[in-house]
Amino acid sequence: MYIELMDVVWLTVIASIGGIWWHGFKVKERALAAVRKRCEELDLQFLDQNVALRSIKLKRTTSGQARVYRVYGFEFSSTGEERYRGYVTLLGMQVQEIIIEPHRLH
């Protein structure tokens, strides 16, 4: 059995796409865990238990390395009646900040 060069190229492309997808999944899981923790700390209801990718771009770290910068959006409630938005930003795998809209206190 012979393996052609195009077969190797296609396998490499498929493996690369799978690796990128898997890494993105891990980053999303980190964002989700950070938002859950922040909502618990602030006694907020984390609605839908989900974060959604809002933007993605390349950004340099303070040391000059290029990393993927992602912003995920989420919704929360303080009273159980209104929905408010929040955002979590990650640079690579590191959570940079969690922004929570002004909201009504219980």
C-alpha cells in the first residue's frame, strides 16, 4: 500500500483543523468556569450556563508574543427578573477581565 503526498497533505489539514477546534473548546471551557465563579462570588444567576464567542483577533502580549484574543458574551440576572449582559476576555488561555453590566441589586 502506497501513501500519496496528497493523502498526507489532507491528513495534516484535517489534524490541524481538529487541533484548532479542540484548543478553542478548551479556551471556551476556561471562560465558562471563570464566569461561573464570578457570578457565584457576586451572588448573581448565570443564565443559560453558556458563553458565546463575540469576537476573535490576534493581539500581542506585553512580551511581544502574538496570541489569540477572544471575547465571549454571557447573560446574568441579579433578581431573577431582568437579563443583563457580561463579557469575558481571554488572551491565549489567560482570562484578562470579566465585565458585568450595571445591574439592579436584590
